Amino acid sequence: MAECQKGRSVTDSVAVIVPALNASGTIGNLIDALAQQSLLPTEVIVVNDSSEDATVQVARGSFTSYPELNGRVINNPKRNIPSALNYGISKAKSEVIIRLDAHVIPEKNYVEQCITNLQKAKHEIFNVGGCWDIKSRSSKPVAQAIAWCLQRPLGAGNAAYRVGSLIPKRVDTVPYGCFAKSTWQFLGGFDETLSANEDYAFNYQIRQAGGAVWLDPSIRATYFSPPTIPALWQKYWRYGVWKMIMLKKHPQSLRLRQLLPLLLPIGVISLLALVLMVPLIGIALGLLFIVPYCVDSMRNFLITRNFRICLYVPIVYLILQLAWALGAWNSLLFSPQFVLDGR
């Protein structure tokens, strides 16, 4: 801790690190947003993870339009998010790191608010982040339903950065952190054996070291949700797999709420069996089971006045929760060594 404290000074030297895989449709918008920041970053590093589209060309073209960003694209020798982060941070010359993803758009004061919070930090090891405003790039009802569900307690649990927070507070994790480079060095970087949940593991290490993870709701970024059911399934299956792998490495980080979704497949199978054996009881319990989904669906209708969106809401909840749970069970039972890095 003392070693980290010795090197911890916050200045205006800020690097934004962006892992990017097949992000040609969004990386330009992110760079545009960084160029409009109230406090410009000192450098922006896009770490290309073997993209098969025009990500590199789009990023370099955008950097040409904004020389003040001191932007550059580097190629990650490996292909996963934590290795891209570690490689990008190792190449940064700045003392402060802000991690972003290629599919988000930060608000204009994002960098400034991150630095303001970091300068107030009273811990040697500290990570600060903010809240997501979840939106869809598609106007299709299913895409709008997915965006809705990902920011509701039924779909996001108690993750404050998704469901929102009225006040700054300590949390378990934040999605896109701002931290001193010396913190990253002290902790040994992001765990490259994790292809997802690397943020949670990094923040858990911060808390274990006596530091703090801080969420300030004035720090905001727009996150674009998966537009289709297959994309949602793939993302949440991957999350479930890697959550269990991370928990095996850090069992002390377990929260009871993280185990509850594991019961969903068992519950669904049990209900189906009960419907076959005792139809009236099975159907009654099934209806009781879907009440929370229907209530939230009606809440969506009262806000959107779009009947088609609210019809998709229960389906989306079931899909994302089943995908996460089955991915987690797959990880627990078969200990997969490789999972498609679909972001």
C-alpha cells in the first residue's frame, strides 16, 4: 500500500483507454464525444483486438480530425478485454487512466467529473465511475424492450450504475473506472485470465486492499444495449460463464443475490413437470412466477404507451436471466477454457 501511495498524485495528465473489437459503427462517435469534453484527455489510445471490420481505419480517420486528442491505435497481441486494457495502459504516458468501451458515449463533462472525484479521494487505491443511460440504436420494439430491461432491478439486480443512484456512494463495482496508473501497477493490472467480469475482479482487489470504489451519478455515459434476442443471449451467456470463473478465483467476493439466478432453470423445469403432473397447481404457480415480469411490463406501457414493447418485456427478462443462469451452470459443470469473446 505504501508503495502505491508514494506514486499516487493526480494531475491533468489523463489517458483514455478503449478496447475495441469490430466497433467500426461506434468508435467514431466515441472519439467525437471525447473531442467535445469540457476537460480534454491528454491522450486517447484505442486498443484493437484483431477486429475484422474497419475499426482501425475509422479510429485513425477520427483521430486525424482531432489532433488535440493525441490519439493512436495500437494492436493487442492477445484477444480479450483485460489484456487489451493492460497493454493500452502500459503504453500510456499519463498518470491517470479512464477506461471506456467503443460502444458508449460519455457526457461532455465525463472526464472532468472523473478527475474531480479522483482528486477528492482519501484512499491510496481508488476507482471512480458513474451511471449508464441505457439506450438502443434500433427503434424496433424488441430492441426497446431490451434497453428497458437492462436498467430495471429485475434485469440488473442492485447494480447502481444501471438502475441509477441519487447520491454519490461506495459500491462494489463501476463499469468504466477512473484511477491512478499507480493503482493499476500496485494491483498487478487486470486479470487476463478473465474475458469478462474483469472490472468486478479489479474493483474487488481494490476493496480487498483497503481502497474504495466510488460511484458519482453526475458521471454519465450512454450505453447501447444489444439490439436482438440472439445478441442478448450471447452476451448474457458469456457473462454467466465468466462470473462463475471469477467467483472460483475470488470466492470471498460472492454475494447471495448472485446465486439466485442459478435457481431459475431448476424452477422452470420444476414448473413444467408440475404442469404435466398436476396441471392446476402447476399453472397457478406459473402465473404467480410471472407476476413481477407482468407488473414491470405494465409499468413500461404506462411510460411508453407502446403495447408491442411491453409484450416483449417478460420475454426479454426470461431470455437474459436464463442465458446468464445456463452460462453459469455450464461454467460450474464443465469448467470451459474458452468462451467466444463476443462484445
